[in-house]
Amino acid sequence: MAKAKQQLESVEKPEKPEERDNASAMLRALDLLGEIARSETPLGVPELCVRLSLPKPTVHRLCQKLEAESYLLREPDGRRFAVGPRFLRMGFDMLRNSVSTERRGILEALVDVAGETCNFVTRVGSEAIYLDRVEAAWPLRLHLEVGSRVPMHCTASGKLFLSAMRPVQRRRILETLHLKAQTPNTITTIEELDAELERIAKNGYSTDDQEFLEGLVAIAVPVKDRRGTVVAAVACHGPLPRFSLEKARALVPNLKEAAERLQATLPDSGEVTDD
């Protein structure tokens, strides 16, 4: 009896003050990371203090700790923070692993129609990253593993992400990109790329006419969340002459149908309420 009472008291032992403090600090750190992840631009300590209703010393201490652990990355100006590589990797793993079976089934159905490799792509920083892909049953195809990163300025998905950005955000990213000529068809000036991005925004789809790799054609359409924000892309690519621009554009209705189905696999794809 005494032993049972001792075990019960051990289970019901009140939380120590330092344990409560640690839990509180962890929640504050998660809230801070969430604010920075949702922001379209890096945030400084003063902005975070206002958004989180926390004192400056607390926010400053959290930022320093998260930066030291690579969850945050300090901007070159030294005053603002963006999400760091460790946090980006965590988000990538969560999105890649969630409802992966359903997502893969959608891509497989699209490959059956297109006859070429199809990809589910998102943006991480200034690169496009492959979250999932289904290969076509051809001996000649481009092999890019899940997790592969490709340039933004010369790929169908990358240009699609750029075209969906607000002008200020787009300009900021374009000024940091190295517009390297991957092929003779690569756009290498901001002026030409801006004009291309305007056409993409108007058309609702993006193409890659041998801009990333010679002999490779690709097309991509946006996948939007419930707020209408472009958060991913579904893309299809294949080699010339088997996969021409004309054939790629003919797949736009199929790609858009797949994009709508992929939207339902996103974490926040539930119905918007009036609350």
C-alpha cells in the first residue's frame, strides 16, 4: 500500500519551476520561428517584439540561441533574421512525408497521361526543390532525386515561383541571383527575365525551352494554398524531339487538374471559415 502511494505521488509530482520555464521558452521559440517563416521578408528584433508581445531582451536572447543552432540565419545587415538551414530542412521533411502516398498517386496518374516524368516542387530560399517525382518509363530521361535543388531563373518551376511574387520581393531575390547561362537559351539579364515573368503570370503556366539543360523541355503550373498563395508547382519535363513545347502546352489542362488535387494534400487545405 505504501509502495502504491509512493508511486502515485511520483506520478502526480508537481512540475518544477525550471521545467515550466523551459516549456515556456520552447513555446516562445516556436512562436518566433512561426512569425519569421510566415513573413515575406526577414524580421528584426523590434518587429518581433511587437508581433509576439515580448520584451526586447527575451526576443534578442531567443534569436541568438536559434541562430547558434542554425534555426535562424542573420541577414547581411546584421539586424534582421530569416529561417535557417536547419529549420528549412525540418519543414521540407514534414511536407515531403505528409500524405506522400496520395500525392504520389496523383503524380503517377499524371505521368500516365503525359508519358513523361512529373514533379512536385516547392521553393526554398532562392532555389526550387523537388519534393516528389514519378519517372516515366523511358530509357532516356533526366534523373533528379527527391531533394534536388535547381536554379530559379532557368527552370519552369523556378520561374513560376518568381512570377507569383510581389514586385518588391521578386526584385530582392533577382538581385541576389547569379543569372548563370546554363545553355545558350538561358535568360541572363534581369530585364529579359522580368518580361518573361510577366508573360508567365498572365498565361498561368511556365515553360523551360532548353534553358536549364540543352535538349530538355519542361512546363509547370502553380499549386496554391487555400488563401490563393502559390506554395508549390506541378511540373512535367522530357527530352526533344519526344517532348516539344507544343506537346507541353497541350498538357496544361491536365497539369491544372493535378494541381487542384495536389492542393488538397497540403497541410492547410481545409475550408476557410468566417471565424
